[in-house]
Amino acid sequence: MTDRPTAPDLRPPHPTPDATPDLSSRDPDWWRQAVVYQIYPRSFADADGDGLGDLRGITRRLTHLSALGVDALWLSPFYPSELADGGYDVADPRDVDPRLGTLDDFDALVREAHRLGLKVIVDIVPNHTSHQHVWFQEALRAGPGSLARDRYVFRDGRGESGELPPTDWQSVFGGSAWQRVPDGQWYLHLFAAEQPDLNWDHPDVREDFRTTLRFWSDRGVDGFRVDVAHALTKDLEEPLRDLGDHAAGGEAALADFAPGTHPFYDRDEVHEIYRDWRKIFDTYTPPRTAVAEAWVPGARRALYARPDELGQAFNFEYLEAAWDADELRQVITDSLATAQAAGASATWVLSNHDVVRHATRLMLPPGTDTNAWLLSGGSAPAVDAEAGLRRARAATLLMLALPGSAYVYQGEELGLPEVADLPTEVLQDPIWEQTGRVRKGRDGCRVPLPWTSTGPSYGFGANGAWLPQPPSFAAYAVEAQDGVEGSTLELYRTALRLRRKLLDGETLRWAEDAPEGVLQFDRGDGWRCVTNLSAEPVPLPAGAGEVVLTSAPLKDGHLPPDTTVWLTR
């Protein structure tokens, strides 16, 4: 028997400050203006040295989040999975992947998070399962017409021998959304073939997810992020409809259908499910929270965020907005109005596990084909990393000053850029293979975090990492930035500490006399945020007040381009 490698020292680089107050114990609406830190478990911290992040690694690093000053952590899937889609192909929604730990490890993580005053949100994946799920394996054995197959969406094919897919619907990952099985039938998968879609008309499916919600809530989970929340219910009446040019669905295709009538996206019936879930959430004290990942227009997104449904929905218009003052102001105004109409609070996010990191993305010219850019290894066009980080820091202070909840993706507090030049032979995202190697996928934002400036995986684990980290990560490591004045890590720590003190209400007031290319607004009576998105320095507003934080140094009392300042009066 060989000795296992020694796990790295995962203790925080400095003493942990006083724990963040457990806001939900006093206020069930703690989530309305919370800062939530997204953890992609396989890329956060590796405690056992196998190259894959795990739950014990997360637990040992929770003091980093406490020191950062966030209110909650959101765990992307940690369930048993063959990783056909980075963990979103779930084989058992009420267990832990053995490579990531055990249920006991999960319980220990929740206990430690709560001890530190951190709330815990977990991903739930209701649109589909893994093809390894016991239900799907039962369906394959049971054959056509069986009750087991009715939990999924099986159909006979078209053509003389059923050799053609039932419809022209396309997978989000490319290719047909139908996969044929040996007995000749086809099953629906809006994502990877290893992710068969569930039939939400089946009572077993609805009851099983009720059980799952109670299972994690009873273990102390404070809330849920609902994956692909808009895709659960589908029009499965025969004959199924072809969609022609809009077979792939998506927000653009939704515009060609009356609201709520697309065959498989954003159907009105989905809201019955979430009203049912809300009844479960409200049996707990405090009520469990939820946020929808719903790629739908703002007016439709508001429906998912209603108090009697999930309560909150991600705002992707903000993430997709260009670095332009007029566009951002309109998106912010519309987003606040949409949230207010739903009785919810707005959500803001700049990066996540599915998009190019914003320290890089915000420097790409408007209209850039990000897939073509990734295929070029990030060289066409080249991105100025220093300028990208400057813009990202300004965007972060702007986001954190807005009313509502802010979602921070792991590593953005370090200023990590996208790793665009990953060799194709190391890619793990199924998009790469499923599209015939024409779309590079999302691996570049999932590269494991650097904790130290040296070592085989920069402190991520005792050995290497499941995706290679570039040498440049050494300069971004937590160790390299901790306590360093002006570092991105210290900027986030300071901003989150000040934000907690300055929060006042859920509204803002725009300054109508701001210079062109400048966003300026007030929160409450004493907090002002000014962001210069123009190409020239601008003077601070008259009677500006005290400068409490800047994303970059002021120059002769002026706010430089790509810089945000917070002021108090």
C-alpha cells in the first residue's frame, strides 16, 4: 500500500476576523441584498491530492470567504456524476459524488459555514438527470410503452423505420436533442445526450423533487439555485411540433411565440411547480430561499421571482451588457423595475461557470465572437490583461453599489482572467466534442484556483489540477495578494466590509447632470457611486463628499477612465 500524498496546508493566510453575523436568524429576507459567492467544487480546493476539488477542501477554505465578507456560498453540483456536463448530469440528487466526499463531509461543511455566519445555497437540477440515474436505467430495461419510460420523454422516430428523430429540436450543446436507444425509440435531451430530460407531467417526478428539497433543507441548506428553471414543462401533445429555424430555442426564438407557449421553454405551466415548491420552502424557519436560472426576457423573468414562487431570478442582461454608460444605465433601470414589479430584489452578476471571466470579457471589442476568440487561444484579438483587470475592478465596485443581491464567482476576487489558451487535448466541456470540435466550451473559466505562488497546483492540492493552470496564476494567488495594499483581493475585502455598513434601502437615484460616459447614482442619504466609462478623466461631482474607496487611484482629484469611486456625505 502506497502512502497518500500529504494534503496542502489549507489554513487561511491570516487570522479570521469576527464572523459575519448570521443575518437570517434575525431577518428572513437576508437574501435581498446579500453577496453570494459561487463555488465550482471541482476547482476550488483539493484536500486529498487527487487533482479534483472536494468538499473537505471547501470546508478548510471557508475562512477565506468569511475574511472576504460575503454572506453566503452557492455550491455548484457536488452530486454523483460522470461529469458529462461538469456535474450537471446528476445520477443521484440526494448524495455526494464519492470523489468529492460523503454526506458527512457535506454536513461538516454546512456546520462550519454556519459557525462562520455563512449561509449555504446548493444547485438543484430539475430539468434532467444523468443517464446513469436509476430511473433512466430502469426505463431502458422496461422498454417502449412502460410506466418507467413515462418519467422521461421517449418517442418513436419518424421515417419508414423510425430512423429519424421525432422532431427537429436541437440540443443547447449542438446536434439533435434526440438520442436513439437500441430498441429504436428516441429520448429527449436539451443538453448532452447523457442528460435525458424528465417528464414533469409525471407525478413521480414532482414528488421526487419535493423529497429532494426537503432532504437538503433538513440538512441545513439555506436556499437553492434552480438550474434551467424555465425548461421543465413542455408541450408533449402529439404530434410534436417542428420548429424550423428556431429549433434550438433560446431567448431569440421565444420572441416568435406568444408568451408562455414555446414548446419547451418558459411555458406558463412551469409556475405551478414553483408555487408548489414555495409551500415547502415556507415550512422552514427561516423560509428557504431560491433563485432561478431563467434565460428569458425581463418581463417573463419577473414571474419566477414572485414571492409565491422562487423569490429571485438571475439578471443576465447585466452580465451581457457592454461597457457603455448608456447601455448599463438602461439595463440597471429596467432590472430594478422588473424586480420591483415582482416584489423581489434585483440580482447582479459579472462572471460564472458558464461565461468568459469578466476581467477578460469586458476588454473584448463589442460584437466579438467569443467562441472564435477562444479557438484562437485568446490571440485574435489579444487582450491587455492589465487594462482588463482595471475595468473589472471598476465594474465590480459598480455592481456592489447597486441595490439587490450580488453574485461573485470564485476567483474574481483575485482578478483571474479567462484561460483562453487551454490545449484542446485537455478540454473537458462536452460542448467541444458534441459540436464536432467547433465550439471550445467553458473550461477556461473553470481552471482551479491558485492559493499559493508556488507548488504543483499553486496550493489547490498536493499534486496537479484536473485542468492545467498557467504560470501567470502565481501572481494572482491568494498568498500573493493577502495584505497587499491595492491588490484586487484587498479591494474586494474592503468593498464588502463598507457595503455592509452603507446599505440603505433598495432604490437608487440617478444624477441627471453626470458627464457623458459617466454613471452616477446615490443610495440612501449618504452613499454615492460614480463610474467613469469614458476615455477621459472627469472631475468628481461638486460637493462630492469623502472618498471612501476607489477601484484605481484618483489623479489630481479627477476620476480616470475605467474607474469607480465610492463617496459618502
